[in-house]
Amino acid sequence: MLVPFHIFFDLSFHDMKLVGNFQLKWMGIKIVSRKIPSEEPSKEPSKKEPEREEKKDEKESKGFKLDEAKEFLHLGLKALPHLKPILTGFIDSINIENILLRVNIGFESSVDTEFLIGCLWAVAALLKPVPNLQLEVIPVLDGKGVSGDCNAHISLRLSRITYEILRALSHKPVRNMLMYILRRRSSKNSGGTSDDGIFKGRKKNSGSSNP
């Protein structure tokens, strides 16, 4: 956990279409490598699948109760002060090694292009003092649209995050919230026939064991 994970993004975009690569490395070993968007073939939906999805949505809508939402919100508010350090630890554990963003902008109207380019150049000037962060804006007077690429290298250490998670689990409000989530998941997986969740077996055994 002391050795950081390294995250690499190599992206390019053109007219709202984003493509690129994502890599996750640890100690020089490539753990994950994915293309964006994923190239997995999309399965053709069968005729039976929509019916199953509709039935599933009906069950979920029937299983939703306002009292349960209120109870979860109440538990979440109690656990929130103990969960904030996890987010703070995550932000502190991120280190920007290098981010380079190039943007090519061009519109039919040269006035619109010049105005937007001027605004982005002002933003780029404000970002210059930020270390390891570069923004390049290139005007394309004959172009139509927005395109560019982004190269990013970010490192992440898990030691601080793991410590904050363990410290949060030591507080009762966080444990109560997690137990509530597990109890709800257990009741849904069992088909929604019982509201007792993971404790339903304990009640049955206690009722059947008569002297």
C-alpha cells in the first residue's frame, strides 16, 4: 500500500466522440489495460429479455418503501461525519504526475471562435502556476467543431485511504449503515419474501426450538 498505483489516460475526442486507452500499473506491472470505449460486442436483446426487465422493475418498484428510504437517510446522516475523512484521504492520496490537454476549436463564425479562444487562453494562463498541468488551445479558423487529445499520468497511494476506512468502521453509525445495506441486499436476494434479511434464519430457529 505504500507503493503507489499509476494510472495512465491517453484520450482523444472529436465532436463528442471519445476514444483512447486506460492503464493501471503497480511497481511497473500492468494490472489493467482497457480501451475506451470498450470493444466488447453488444449482445442483441432477445424477445424474452424485455419481459424479464419489466418484471424486475415491477418487483423493485413494489419493494421500495418510503420508510426504508427515510431510515437509510437517517443512518447516512449519522455516518457522514465519519465518512468525510475517507474522501479527504482519497484526495490527499492523489498526485498529478502530468496532465497535458490540447484543444482545437473552430466554428463557422470567426467572431465566436476568437471569443471562445480568448476565454480559454485566459484559463490556460491561470493554470500555468499549477505544476504538471498544461492546457494548449489551438484556433482552427477553417474548422467546424471541437477536437483534441489528453494525456494524463496520476499516482494513487492506498495507505491513507485504507487507514481512514478502518477508522470509519470503528464508529457505530458507520457499522449500523453497512448492516442496514447488507440486510436489505439479503432480503432482495431471497426474493423479498421476508423483511428480516440476514436475521430471518435466527428467528425461525428460535421459534422452532421449544422445550
